[in-house]
Amino acid sequence: METLRLVLLFLHILGFASLLGGLLVQVREPEKRVNAAMRDGAGLAFVAGILLVGVLEAIDEPNHMKIGVKFVISLVILVLVMANMRKPSIPQGLYYGVLGLTLVNIGVAVFWASAHA
């Protein structure tokens, strides 16, 4: 079970890395858009996170408040990314909003202490 937890955690981190990379690669571009790295990263992070919670429930009692906060932020990111996938460009505010939410979600994971960090 521990191996499965580590694999899911790895995939969850990989998803957020892809999402963040997809955002940062266009930080200096005048026009922002949802790219494949953002789409795939948001989806992978969300699905792996849900599966990870299932494994954590089987192993121990996870921090439900932290999971709830991360779930809501991840869901908002996923909805914003998926809703704007086919648009040729997205507003600067939306771009920086998704970037900010991504950084907040990573910060919650790192700084909100739990038994299974």
C-alpha cells in the first residue's frame, strides 16, 4: 500500500509540475492560452490527488481539512483550464488567477503540516 501511495504522490506532484510549467513557459508572452501541459497537468494532479486520498484513508486518518482545501482549489483550476482549452487566448487576469491558485495549492501541500506530507 505504501508503494501505491508513493506512486500516486509522484503522479500528483508531476501533474502540478506540468501545470506550473505550462503556465511559466508563457509568462513573458503577450498572449496567454491554455496549453497541453496545463490541461494534462491539471487533470493528472486532480485524478491522482483523489486516488491518493483513497489510499490515505486506507492507511491512516488523513487531514480532511487540508484535503478539502486542496480539492476545492484543484477543482477550480481544472474547471478554468478545461473551460478555456479551445479559446485562442485567455485574459491576463485568468492566466494570473490560475497561476496564483496553482502556487497556493502547492503552498498548502508544502506548508500545511500533516502526517503524510
